[in-house]
Amino acid sequence: MKMKTAAEKLVQAVEKLLPEYLANPADVKNNKGNTAICVIDEQGQVWGKMFGPDKIITRRIYNIAWTKASQVWITGIKTGEYEKLVFNKQIDDHRFGIEMPDFIGWEGGQPVTLQDGTRLSVGFSGMRGISDLDIVTRAVSLVE
């Protein structure tokens, strides 16, 4: 699958699933339904989309999604898990060049590999971390 097509299909699949997640009060509590996805391919091409009524909040949320995706793009490790590995001294944070104050620390960034082998680094933000991860995982299964 071409990268552009894969990334766009992933964004569309997330958009399709979004109403289901936004029906959960726990997932709209903090950001009032404003969410964002950022997808980065192995060459550094970026795709994304912001969802929600408030452009200012959505802009902030996209920045978080981009930070999650870019950390995954650099490290190849889910956000949250990377930080645990560093703090438990299982990997050296200097290996990737991301300074500790720049760690995102929140769940929602993850590497995904589509069935055809296409590898993407994805960050989603705006809901609880578990939902940020789940919506992308489910969207990947819809793309395939």
C-alpha cells in the first residue's frame, strides 16, 4: 500500500470510530471532545487531522499527538513504555537524543505495522491514554 494511502486510510478509520469514543464521558472530560491524530512514515512524512469544535484546544492537542508520534518515530517504542525503560535504566536515553524533560510520558504514541508491512509511527491525543491507544489499534484493523 502506498504510504499516503495507508496514512490517509488510517486517519479515516480513526475518524469513523471517533463518535463511539466521544460518547464516553471519561474520554471527553478533559478536552471537551477535541482530539487529534498524527501519523509519521519511516521517511519522516507527516499526516494528521484535528477533530473538534475548539481550534485553540485542538491545536494544543495536535501538538501532543505530534510529540507522541515523533517520539515513537525516533525510538520505535510506545510512549509511556519508553520512559519506563529509561527510568528503570534498561536503555540509555542518550541513545535516541531525546532529553528527559522532552519525554512525552503519556500513552497514545505507538508504532504500527500494517498487514502489507507498512510501518507507521502514530500519535493520538485528546482522550484517556488507554483510549488514545485503543482507537488507533482498532483503526489499524479496519485499514486491513
